[in-house]
Amino acid sequence: MPQLEQGGRKLTEQIPSGTQLVGLSLHRWRIVSAVAVLLICLGIATSQAWESPDKPDLVPPFDTPSVATFLPAEDAITAALGAASTMYSEGPPQTQLFTSNSAMAKDVRETVVTGAWERTWVSLDDSRELTIRIYEVRLNTSTFGEPNHCRNGQALDAGGSGRMARSEGAGQTHHFYCAQVNQNRVRAYVDLRIRPAAKDIADPAATLRAVLDSIDTQPSPDVPLPEDYVSEQRSEILEAWILAVPIAAFLSVAPPVLFDRASLQALVSRMRRRRMKDNHVDVSALASATATRSRGIGLVRLAALVWTVRSSEELQLGMYHSLALLAGVYILSLLIERRLMGIWVKRTAVRTFTGARAIWVVIGSFCTLLVAFGAIVLWAIGAAFASGSSVPGVADWDTHRNGVALEVVAAGVLFGSFLPLAFTRRIAMKRPQSTTSDSRAPVLLLRSFIDDSIRMRCRRLDRASIFDQIALRRWERFEEVAASALSKIGPVLAVGTPGEILPPGLGAARINFTHDEWQEGIRQIADQSAFLVMTLGRTESLVWEIRQLRDHQNLDKTIFLLPPLSQEEITLRLRTLAHVYGVSLDSLQPERGSTPLAIAFPPGRESPIVAVSRGADDLSYDAAINLAAAALLRADPTAPTPTGAGRVENPPDMIPLGKAKRHRTWKRNPWVWNAILTITVLTIAVPYLMGGTVGQQVEHAVVLINPEYRVSHVLPGTDENPLVVIDNQALAQIDFAADTVTALWNFTEPVERVAVMDKTVFATNRNGGGVSAYELESGKRKWHVSVGAQVRGLTLGNDRVYVAVPGDQRIVALKSLSGDIDADAYVVGHPWDISSSGNFVYTVLIDTNEIIQFDANSLLEAGRLPTQPAPSQLTQWGGAPVVISRVNHTAIRVDDSVDPTTIYLSRTDGEVAGQGEWLLAEGHERVTAFDLAGSVVRTNTMGSNGGGIALTDAGLVVAESGMVRLYT
């Protein structure tokens, strides 16, 4: 071996040992790790995510803000409307900004406005309705407002600068008018609705001017934000990042326990007492030292990232600037690490990709960076949604869910971002290597093709490229680990797999032979190689190669490697080697608790050298290959090789040529399973710990009608298919199973209230003061009765139809078969709604704040109780009336109990409906169902527009503009 004698001293110097592989002493690396852990804990503990208080949610009971004092008094409203009026509802503005509790909505409410309120008044004859939404912004120059308000229709005289008024046209039940004022820090938006019956006696323009005149818009100084203000959305993002740090640390430990054979082997080995044979060398200590260095580097990098987040907090950087800074720090840390490793650990520079190969790698690197950048941007968008962004027309919980889904997709794209580089590497490896790039003698790697799929976890951070680390590629093929260690000696060559179109992107360079010439080709390259490295196997072709090494006296430059396989397979492969070389199996097989990694037969020794470790990990293989190479280089080449003793009489069965089966790695594909685990935990666990709504109930079916139509009522139908009223004019039936809507018939006139009993549909028309009955199947009107102006409320019972007429201050009972007036009763006050239960009928007086009980047959008053302010709706729940107030935001069940059941309503305009033992209340993007036993069932919805809610056998039905949704 003249080439080894000449380069032996140089090669020996290139093989690092001891502290050289670590760079610093183990004691110093442990100190570095401890300091890094302290810095990580300090950065997490001092994060602003824990210091900034959560902004309050908009939940009832609501505190009336000071801006409400700018609104007109009730007597001013009465004068402007020209009729006696009362307050109907008040609360936060019923816009998405003030009904949403998302982080973005909270931030806008905190940073832009100092207060907002909405109040609605109605005339007691129910002919006029006025709503004012008022905002007090922080800055006089703020452009905040409702940009789509009052933009269409005929302009009216608003009576001054900074004002606007329009007539928006006539609908089926009202004429619509609007106005707005934008002066100083006040933004006020007015909506006026007048029924056709009152159109001739009301002057809309004068009414709007009077209302605008009564709103206080006096100038006031700006109110800037506090200097220490931290936005809610930013706090949630920071909290997510801070939570992700310990979870990421856990993920660096969990995958080895779940997927890494070496970790399990090391864990079992530490529970046993180990004994070393004379010819066995334990490399665990050296591998542990390298692992200590890698652990220290990783902790320092993690500390740098944590304090980068802390710095972005202190500098008040935006999310995208923070992401860019994190990416820059991460890449900079990789470059610094490689630079320091080059100083601490003396290595021979190995350039695998040169010439034309380098061009392909540059193209792949650019594509990988592009995909990784796209993944980061996608993740940033998903994080913004998941952390509390609001999207107009989309439910907050759905936005949050979609944000989490985007994060999952982004994580998957990031994990797969290395694929372009991996593909171009394979193309580059197919091209011939330049002969001038590396003049060293080659190292021939002989292996069984079935071992090509074996993978192991990468613990050595400096072996993977920057692009692989960005893509979190932490698992490598066994060949890559071996080739990386051997490349310090010379360029690594291996025979190409038959039928292989593209070689692997990393590992040994491929040399290809035909079936007839491969044996002679291997002999020639083996003679020229500095080292021969063989992975032990049991295939006939590999056994032939082992015999050739023996017959051609190449054992003095051969290293045998055992891949990370089961103990049973390793024993079979050791028996094969012992049989071919005639060595003692006992000299090759280690004691319990140790795993053989590499075997060498240095001349002059009585037995081979076996490098063992606690576990078959990549660091141990590095150390084992270095040990075996050093042992061969330092041996006397003229001494005899240790073979011939202890021949195994019963060799294991050989695997015939072409019959070998590849290892089934789909069960233990560690990189894929690690990616799935990381994506799942980081994108599901973090939002869950932050109180997100991931995985909550969603819609089961949806039937689209027409975006131009509005579903105004939902009625329980037959066969689980509900009935709906469209645009107050048409009755239709929804079939969720068939995804169809069937138009049944049209009402004679626009309807306000609708109820079904005994295959008859009863409806009221508020404008004409009429009540009608229609046959359910044909739509034929059976009767029509006019009972007075502005009919409100409709309830059925005892073969009667009961309605309230606030303009006439009376309630009326009609016979359901003929429509004849059977009874009526006058009240002192204005009845605003009506309901019945058993032998009693109930009504609420909106102006006197009372509920009255009547005998269902005679309509004689049976009782009267005071109730909450402005009672505007009645429904039944378990046989008792429920009074709803849009001013107090409560629904109170009126019964004999001392402490009646009270339910707070988060939406001023939300639907409330009683169905038997259940009471349905619509909140912000959800409907809550209460039963008398105390059970509460909450269902996330997409948000209703007052189209109605109902329970059917199939589930909860919620109507919106142009669609009906079923939630199960």
C-alpha cells in the first residue's frame, strides 16, 4: 500500500480525536448550555406577553360609555319624530367591529375610539323607528367611520357642513332614510325607517336635521394612546411564539424517543452494567462529547431567537419585521457556527458540488429559499388570522380556524421546502465530477442495496447544510452519515443501484456497471482506493465482495460497518463475517448493552478491533469510523491479518441475488413522522393553550338561495325540513339532504310575523294592520281580517290567533278557522308583543315596563307584574313567558320562583326563540340553547342577519341573507 505509506501521516493528522471534535472542553460546553438555558428562561419570563393585560371582551351587562351623553334626549327624539316615542334598544354598535371579540377588533376599539354606543327609539304607534350609532374617536383628524353608510339614494338637505342625508328608497315594509355627521371627534350615523302609513305625515328631511342638531359635536382635545400601550394582537402573537419555544424544545426530545432506534438503545444500555471485551473500544464518551457541543450550540441558537423576540417587543416591531429579524438571526447563527467549527475543528475542505454540479445546486438553493420564504409569508398570514384578525363577512372563529389551517399548510410547505434542492442535488450527482476538484485517493463504499433506505436522526448540526436546517431536515440516510465521515479521508464512491434514474442527492458519488462487468470494476477501484468501507450484509453479492477483500489481501484497508438494525439482524450479519473470514464470533459480538458499529482488521493484532457504543447514532458512527481508520493507518502493514481462528460451522442463510427485500421504512419514516408531530403540536396545541376555538362545532349543511334575497323567518317544518319565508313574501321549504330549496307559494302581501298550526299558515301585515290565514299545501288564503294599524306580535293557542295592536292599545283574539274576532282587551299602555301558554295569554307594555296575564278565553286580566325596562319581545320557555329587553340585554323567565332565570344577551339585535323545553339565544357568531334542567349547548355559527333560528330534528337551523345553514 504505497499510497497509504506516503499519505499515512497526513491522513492520521486529519482524523481528529478527543477535544478536537468538540472545540472546547466539555466543562466549558456545559457552562455554555447552562447559561443558554438561563437566558431562555429569563427571556420567556420577562416577555411582554405576560405583562400586558387582556383587553376586555364586549359581554353583557354593558357599561354605558360617556359618549352616550352626546345622544339626544328622549323628548328631543319625540319632537323630531313627531310622535310619542320610547327607547327600544341600546348597546355597543351592532357592527362587526363592536360585536367581535377578536384581538384585531379589540385593538381598533382601543386605539381609534374612546367610546361607541348605539341607541334605537320607536314611536309608540310603531310607525317610525330611529337608530343612531355614535363614535368618539381619539384624534380630531381621524378618518375612522362607516364608509358604506349613506352612500346611495337621493340627497336631502342635512342642514350644515360635515353632514350628509339621503333618501335610500322604499322597501317592502318601510321607507329608508339616513344621515351622518362628522365633526371634531364625533362620528354619528343615523338610520330612519318610516312605515308607508306614516309617510304622508312625516317630513324625513326635517326629522334628520332635528336629530343631527340634537347630537353634541362640540370640539374637544385629542386623546392620545398611553405610551406603554401594547396591542392585543401583538400580545397574542408574542404569547404564541413564547409558548412555541418550550414546545419546540419538547419536540427536540420527543421524536428520538418515538422514532429513533439509537435513543432507545442508549436508554436501555444505561439501565445495564456494561463490560468491554479486550478488542472492543467504546466510542460513547466521544460521541457524548460531540453531542454536548451540538446541544450547547442548539441552546445558544434558541436563546438568540428568544431574545430576538424580546428585542422586537422592546422595539415595537411589526410582525413581518419581527419575522424577517428572526430569519436573519437564525441564518446568521448558522454561519457563525460553521465559522467557529472551522476554527475549533481542523478539517479538510470537501467540495462535493463543483463545476456543472454547482450550477444545479445554486438553482435548487434559490428555489428552496423561494419556497421557504413563501412558507414564512403564508405562516405570517395564518398567524395573523389565528391570533385574532377580523375579516369582513367571516366569523371570527372561522377566521381563527382558517388561520390555524394556513399555519399547518405553511409548516408543511416549510418542511418540504428542501425538495427543490434535493431534486437538483440528485441531478447534479448524476453529472460526472471534475477530476481536478479532489486529487485524493478515493474511498470505496460497498453496501447492500436494501440498506439504502435506512434513516437515522441527525444530531450533528454542522453536517447538514443551511438549507437543510431551514427546512428542519433532521433525519439522514445511513449512507449519508458514513459518507460524511469518510469524506475527510477522500472522495467517497459507491456502486449505483440497478435501474436507478437519479442517484441520491447526498452521500457517495455513484459509479455504474453493467451486470457482466460490475465484479471486475469493483476489483479495479478497490485496488486504487485509500480505504474500502463495507456495510455488512447477507446478500450473495455482498458476501462475494467480502470474499474478494479476503482473497485480494485488502483487509488492511477495509472498515466494516453495521447499519442501525435490530439486534437479531446484526447478529446474523456478524455470523456472516465470522464465517467468511474464519474469526471467532465471540470476538465480534459485544456484551449486552453495547451496539457494534465498525470493525477493522489491523495487521499485527490477534483479533479485530470492534468499535461499540451505547446506541447506533450518527455521532457514534463518526467516532467509530475515525477510530477504525486511525487503527488501520497506524498498524504495521507487514504484520499478519487476524483471521483464520474460530470458524463458524453453521453460517446463516444467504439472501439470493435479486431476492432481497428493502426495509419497510413507511412505518418508521422518521422525518415524515417528525414533521407530522411538529406540525400537529405547534399549530394545534399552541392555539388550544391560548384558548382558541380549533375543532369546535361547525356547520353540517348549507343551502344557498340567492344573495339578492333575504330569509326573514325560519319555521319548523315536516320531515326534518324547515320552512322559510323569503323577502317577507314567499314561503319555501329547505331540503338539506338534497341541497335544494323548493318555492311553495307567495303571500298576498308582505308579512311580519308567521306561525304554523294544523297545516295552516298564519301571518300578520304590520303596515295594513291585517291578519291572514293560508293553506300550507296550496297557499290559498282562507281569510283576512284588519284589526288596526301596526299589528305586532302573533301567537297561536286554543284554536285562536292572538295579536297585539300597539297603536290601538289593545290585544285581539281571532278564531283560527274563520278569522272572526272572538274577544279583545284594551290596556293602559302599548302592547309590543304577545305569547300564549295553556289557558293564559301574555303581553308586555314597552312604555310602562309591565307584563300582563290574560285569561285565554275571555281576555280578562288575570295578573300584572312590573318587569325590566323596555320589554320588547315575548316568547315561551317550558310553559312560562320569557321577557326580552334590548335595553337591559336580558331574557328573564317569569314564573313563581324567587330568583327567576336570567340570560344575558350579547347581541342587541340577536334572535331569541322558545321551543318547548329549549330557549335559543343568538349571540356573536354562535347560538346558545338552554334547557330547563340547566344544560347549555353552544353552537358556532357564521353569524345571522336576523333571519331567524329554529330547532328541528336534524339540528339547529340558522337563516342568513341568501342562505340557510344547518348545524348539528
